[in-house]
Amino acid sequence: MTVPTASLPLPPGPVGLPLVGSALHFIGPFGRSPHAVLTRLAGTYGPIVSFRPGTAGDFVAVSSPAAAREALVDNDAALAARFVPDVARARAHSSESLLFLPSSSDLWRQHRAAVGAHLSAGRGLLDGARRVRDRHARGLAARVRARSGAPVKVGEAVLGAVLDVVSGTLFSEDVVGARVRGDHGQPFEDLVAAVLADWTRPNVSDAFPFLAPLDLLGARRRVSRGLTTLYEFLDDEFIERRLAGGVNRSRGDLLDAVLARHAKAELTRSEMTKFFTDIFLATSNTSRITVEWAMALLFKHRDKMEKVQAELAASLGSKDFVEELDLDELPYLRAVVKETLRLQPPAPLLPRMVVADGVSLGGFSVPMGTCVLVNLWAIGRDPTAWPRPEEFVPERFLGDEAADFRGSMDFAYRPFGAGRRMCPGLDFATRLVPLLLASILHKVEWRLPDGMAPEDVDLKDRYSMVLELAEPLRAVPVVSTP
Ligand code: HEM
């Protein structure tokens, strides 16, 4: 609500030390779990907590469904800019980026409209690209089955399929295995993984911006090199080749739509390249992490793993590979994905910057320039909203198809965010993630490596803008020959 806020107090929070503020709360092991630190602080100070992690300015963490609603709906317009981490300034990426431009920017609006028009449910491209998703899900299943008896890094295998699906949807071409120029011609997927690793690693430049010019961890330099290679690759391999194709170039994909805007001088070449880069970056980690977490949780809860596989066997029978249309008949599998996103939302802290005066949350003043972090991790475990909040219970999402990601459960469940900056890939992700999970579970018996028992599965998480498993999941697919 926008009211005169001069007389309102600031939100309560830990008293900071000179210079370092409340940074001590976030170093060492705590630095790996700021979502959990902020949840604990909410237990002490209430659902709206202010803190200063260094000299980067004021932060406010919001950790209850009601406070999240106030931030993301009542104050949607005032909180519609993003915190820009130092690495995102490499190659001036953030200044032309869908991920980081404020929502007042024309370019941001145009990009959002393009993604909405092409990747939302019921719109041509998303439905039309179903075959792309089915093909790569089948490819993933085949690759996993071919490794029968040998340990597989689950996240790595899934990332390849995600990148190919995105590339197939954007450019109508596969991308995994394609060699990029420079860096010894590394495969595209390794380049994306390397950029994401630096992009998401906590960086001292963000807590202490006066140190940013020194780039002490070298993250901005490495991201800059990676982005240069990525831009060149996307530009040469897809944009340039399609432009050179003349009249035969039209494929009806997102690249065609973007090139049409370029032809009308609505988009520069650099804006196009950054747009595609953003889609790869936004899609790859989130979708891969969700499948990896779901598998880890299923390993830990063997009975639920058996239940999903029984559902797959009953529904698909002797059919060898899962297809997207089969998902309608797999409610338990869809519930597993929903429960995974509740417990381990890949983007647990939504970073929004306050861009207007007079903003208040819960009766506290939140001045312009404050970064508001909406703690989805805390909200998904709020004991007033969820019975047995810490337990993995996919069954809670069965029955009336509760929780559709768009607010049917109000703000207790918003793994894709809310408001004008809500994830534009929701429909894409909610088709792709269950499909990939089903594909690796169907007709494969999964075992843990090295004699591990389910209780040995390590579910510790590690925050790095996204919420990773601290120990990447390794597991052994076993296919019994018919
Ligand atoms: C399981 C998969 C995914 C999850 C959990 C997820 C979650 C999120 C969340 C929480 C946000 C921030 C929303 C907010 O601030 O309110 C976001 C933003 C975004 N997501 Fe996703 N996402 C996923 C997959 C995807 C996919 C497949 C795409 C590709 C189209 C995508 C594209 C984006 C973009 C471009 C943004 C930035 C939007 C903006 O700032 O205007 N995401 N996502």
C-alpha cells in the first residue's frame, strides 16, 4: 500500500556492525544458506525483517504468505525492478536484459510480450514445439538407459536435454555437443554451465560495492569472457545463418519472431543476442535443478519412488517412452514436482528493488532503493499454511488439483513468483520438468552408488542465487532386459 510513510518505523532486524552491517550472519556456512538464515531471523523479528549485508544498502526479507502478497501484489509496480549483481554488468549485459531491466523499460516490456506470445499455454509455439520436447525427453531416456549399471550425474544428464529443448524451441535446432569458438572449442553445455557457475556464486563485490572495481574473485572477468563466447556462438550459429538463409529461412520459431522485430528496427543485434542468452540462463539451472531435487527426494523416500514408478507402469503399460500427452494420466508424478518446488524452490529469494517513495509493508516503511527479498523457501514451509511442512508429502497436492502455481493457494505457494515479474517460462517449465522426470523414471530401476542406503542421500542445499543440492546427485540406472 502506498501511504505517507514518514512516520512509520523501519522493519525490525539485527543490529549491524560498522562497515560490515549484518554481513556476519551470512558468512561461512551461513553464506551457503541465506534463505535459512533469513527464515531464522523471521522467527526472531517477525515476517518482515531489515538487514544490511555489507555496504550494499538496505535489504528487507519477507517471509510469510501475507507479507509476500503485500509485496508482490499490492506493491507490484513499486517493487518491479531487480537487484543487479556485479557479474550481470559484464559486457553491459544487465542494461539490455530481460532479467535485469526495470519493468518501466520499453525493451523489458517488448521482451516480456514476445515470451508471453510464444511460450504461454494455448499459444502456437508452446503447443507446436511439443514434438521437440518429446524427442529430447526420449533422447534423455535412451542415454540414461544406455548407461545401465554405471553411475550417472543426474543433473548433468538432464541439463543436456533442457538445453536441446530450449534450442529446439527457440531456433529449431539442437545445440548440445556443438563446439563453441575459443576456450579450446568446449561444448556449448560446458560453456553454459561455466557461465552459470560464476554468475550465481556469492560475490564480495555485491556485499561491498566499493570493492567491485577490483573484481577480487575475478567473477566479472570470467563471466565477461564466457558471455563473449556465448554471444558470438548464438549470433554466428543461429542469427547469422538464419539471416543468410533468405526466403527459405522461416521456421515459425521464436528466432523468426525476434528477427521480424529486428527487421523493423525494433531490436538491435546485441539486444537479440542478449535476449536468447537470458532465456538459456533462466531456463537451464531452474529446470535441471528441479528434476535433480525431485530425484534426490525420491531416493530418500523410496516408497514414493515406487509409487511414481507404479503409476508410470500402470498408465504407460508396455509403451517404451513417455510423451507429454501422457502427463495428464500421471497425477502422482505431477504432485511430486509440485512438492519438490514447495520444499526446494530453485529461486528461493526473489530479489526486487523498490523504485518508488512511500512504500510500506506490514506497517513498516520500506524506502526507495531498498532490495526486498521474498523468501519463497520460508513461505513454502510456513507451518500456519502447511501441515507437516518439513516433510516430503506429494500426496498433499493430489485430489482437487490444488495449487496451480498462479495463486489458487494464495501466497503460500508461489515457486514461479508473482506480479509483473512472475516467471514467463511457467507454462514451458510445467510441461518440460515433469516430462523429463517421468522419462528417466519410466522403465528404469534406479540404485544408489557405492552401497549407499536411502538414509545416506545428502539433502543439504547450497544457495548460489539458485538452490542447488550441495552434493550433486549420482545414481545408477539399471535396465532389466526383457
Ligand atoms: C522449474 C522451472 C522454473 C522456475 C521454478 C522458475 C522460477 C522463476 C522465478 C521465481 C522467477 C522470478 C519471478 C519474480 O520475481 O516474481 C523467474 C523469472 C524468470 N524466469 Fe523462470 N523459472 C523456471 C523456468 C523458466 C523457464 C523454462 C524460462 C524460459 C522461458 C524462464 C524464464 C524466466 C525469465 C526470463 C525470468 C525473468 C522475468 C523478469 O524479470 O521479468 N524460467 N523464474
